[in-house]
Amino acid sequence: MNPFDQAALVYEEFSAGPFRQHLEFPSVLGLLGDISQLRVLDMGCGSGVYSRTLARAGAGHVLGIDASRGMIEHARDRESKDRLGINYLTGSLPPALAGTFDLVLGVYVLPYATTYDELTALCRSAADALRPAGRFVTLPVHPEVAYDADHYFKRRYGLEPRTLRAYVADVADL
């Protein structure tokens, strides 16, 4: 059993928080630009939060894929109610779909790689899914992210001032 199989409702709850709703989602959609009519692969889609967001933003076709059967079952259940035209698959991208996507979105996926080879394999999977000139956009977890749920639901945006200052200072040094 995949440890994420029972976590779909936690993902949904976390996605409703102010940090994701008012900062993360608008930032990611702004970075993606006009996605109308694009074929989009949501790699590591979890409960389907970004898949639904992409479909509502006008993507021509959205496929969500995740290793967790429980997450995919939840996403499919939501699709049966929302009817946004999203397809969901458990496991790896079928070879027949290689090279067919304009955009691969991987939010919080790359940090699950525990070795260089695993990271390379994840990036290769994204690259293999793309058409020529397609884009792979990923959002990793910040190294100082807090995993305590109260941190996000009892504070305004989830980053403590000390952490935010340190982050801004790190970015300024780039």
C-alpha cells in the first residue's frame, strides 16, 4: 500500500489554505500563461487539485498521473462530480502518450526523488511526455517549508517572518 493512498482529503484541505489559494496557485498559473487548448500532463497529480485548476483555466486536455491509487481514486471521484473532462491514470505514462503533451506540470514532485538517479528519471519522464518545444514547469518544496498543518492554518501564509527574510536574502544573493 502506498502511504499516500489515504492522504487525498489532507491534500484537499491543504490546497484550500490561504498560502496556496492566494499565492501559489495564482503564481503558477501566471507563470504558465495562456494554456488554452494545450495538452497538459499533471505529473504527480495527487488528489487532482492542479488538474482541476488547469482544466478550469482552459487547457484543451488534462491528464493527471500519480503513483498512488488512493489519490487517483479520489481524483476520479471528483471528476465524476465536476465533469471537467480530465483523465487520471495510476503509475507511469503509457508509451503511446509519449511526445504528445505541450506542457508537463510537476508541483511538489521532484523532492520525492531520494537519489540523483531518481531525480534524473523523473525529469526524463517529463521530457519524454513532451512534444518538441514543450515545457516542463515544476514547483519544488522550499527547504524551510513547515510540515505542521497548524503552521498553515493558524498563520496568515505559512512562512514565519524569519524564514521569509532568510529566503529573500538568499534570492538577493543569486
